Amino acid sequence: MPVVELSVRYHRAVQMGQTVAVRTRMSASEGVRLLWDYEIQSPDGKELYVSAQVTLVGVDREKGKILRQLPIAVKEALAKLTAHLSP
């Protein structure tokens, strides 16, 4: 699934060798477009260094064209993932 859109915001610098936590979650699914939110923060979550949003799309590998809908296996995997992560 290629990235078709990327938005990054830098909040604070990270020092070389510093430990950080990368957190990601799927924020929305719009047809074949999947929107993911990312945050790079301190391990305790008190400092935010980078926030980003990435949009991915499903592509037919053989034809190199955007799919009209996600394959059933992908939809099922995403449904399991979101169900597992929901409170």
C-alpha cells in the first residue's frame, strides 16, 4: 500500500541516542484510503516530538492502478485489528 499523502509536524528536537516511543493508530478508512496517525514522543508520553498523518491506498500490483475496493482479506485483518485495539 503506497503512501499517497504525508503530513509531518515537528514539535521538538530529539537528541541522538535518546529513547522515544512511536505510536500509531488507524484514524479512518475511506474506501481504499487508510488514514494513519503517528506520534513520536517520550516514553512517558509527556513530550511530543513529531506528529504525522499518512494516507495509504490499495493498489493492484499487476496493473499498478488504485483498487476500487480493498481485498476482503485486508478488510478482515483491519477489522480484527481495530476490534482488538478498541477499549
